[in-house]
Amino acid sequence: MTRMHVELNPKPLWGMIGIDGDQADTVLRALSYIDNHPVPNVIIENPVNGHAHCIWCVKVPIKITNYGSRRSLRYGLSIEHGLQTAIGGDRNYTGRLVKNPFHPRWLTHWMHDTPATLTTLGGILGDAGHMPGRGWHAQRRREPVGYSRNETLFHMVRHFAYREMRHHWGDPEGYRAAVAKHVAILNADFPIPLGGNELGHISRSISDWTINYSRMWNDGPAAYDAAFSAIQAARGRKGGRASSGRNGGLVGDSRPGGLTSDGRPGGLVRGMALTLEQRRTLSLIQGEVFK
């Protein structure tokens, strides 16, 4: 343990949440936790400028491989954001490396040795008003850092993979190559790209699931075309219900224009019943959600 910095977590797990404070009073901020944020387990301070790494230990580590829970990862990222807000942490800190608490250059404050659950951490931060609001994950995906890059890349590529399968019927290796290529292209846009091993896990997770479990892939182009038509029809009905109902519109009000089934002037009748074939196709679409 002679190095000044060490890796905070092993690559498959996220068991310690690290926050990087670049202010001279970071330790004071971390210790001012009453009604503000959970008590950190460890604070590792640079005695020269007061900058510090604050670490919270999680009772049940979050798996960040393709076998982990995406919901837990998203919740962990929200908690990380809340902790950054509470003590003024660096938003661009990736959480990969941390000051070595046993190195003589740093001043280490051992606070307590009790890990906390995500629920406990999130509850305290939520009561203090530090947890991000609705829509934060969508905004974060535009500028991802740290572990959020894995989740962002996964969701961006899985939508591409669903559309890409129509170009590779009966060619699983070509499909895998196309998914891997798209993963690499999107990863290059990150300020700090992911490593090759992580890219391989993401691309294999998506392509293997599609090839092994997707009914679209197994049923072939006929099922894909039927699903596409049903999606377009559903979008048309949704758009029709949301329209203003002006002349010729789709909402069945009393204004002239459009078709109705009961003789009233107006647009298409609301609540159009689905045929048995349409219901079967829509159920097929719903089964194509990647876990």
C-alpha cells in the first residue's frame, strides 16, 4: 500500500461511493451532516489544501455487470448525485481512484465502520432535498461520467440493436459485429471513454439476449414487419387522441369533418377496439423489452 492513490471498487461491483471535494473546507462540509447528508465512513484529506475524498460504504454492493440490476444502478447514481450536492463534490469525478487512506501524505479521518443501505442513504438525502428530481437520468445521459456511462451506453445501444436486427436475419455473427461497432462509436463520444472489457460486456449482453431470447429474431422478418405496422398504428391512434379536434381531426367532437360510427360530425371514434390479430402483435412487441 505504498501508492498515493488506489482503486476504490473492483470493476464488477460498486460497494463504496466516493465523492471528491475540491474546496478548502471539504472536511468541514462532510462533518456538517446533521439534517443534511449521511455520515461518511472515511474522509481522506490533503492537509496542504484541504481537498478530500469522502467515502460511504454500501451494505449490499451494486453489480455493474450485465447480471446486475439496472434499477439499483440508477438509484445508486442518484444517491451519488445527492451526496455531491450535499458537500459540493466534483460532478466530473469518476469514482475510480481515491486517495490511499494509509499513505503518510494524507490525513485520514475514520468516522465509523457501519455500511448503509441504499434506502437509508437515499432517505436521508431526500429529506434534506438533495436527491435529483424527475427527468434527471435523461439529462445525465447527455453528459455521462463514472458508472453512468455503462447504463447510458446500454440504453442507447439496445434501441439501435432492436432496429438493426432487420438487416441481419440468419446472420448472428454479422449482427454481433454491428452491435459491437455501434457500442465503440458511441463510447468514443464520452469525455472519458470506457475500456475495451466493459464495451465487450455491453455489446455481448445485448446481442446475445436478442439472438437467444427475442421472439422477433426467432420468428424472422414477417413478425418484425407485423410488429412495425402495429407500432405505427398505435402511434397514429395516440396522436389522434391528443389532437385538438379541429375540422378533419381525429378526435370525435361535434365539429364537422372526419369519420364516426354513430352519425355525429367529428373525427375517428375514440377507443377504437383492437382486433384479435392486433392484440397478438402488440403483445409480441411488449415482450421485446430488454431486461
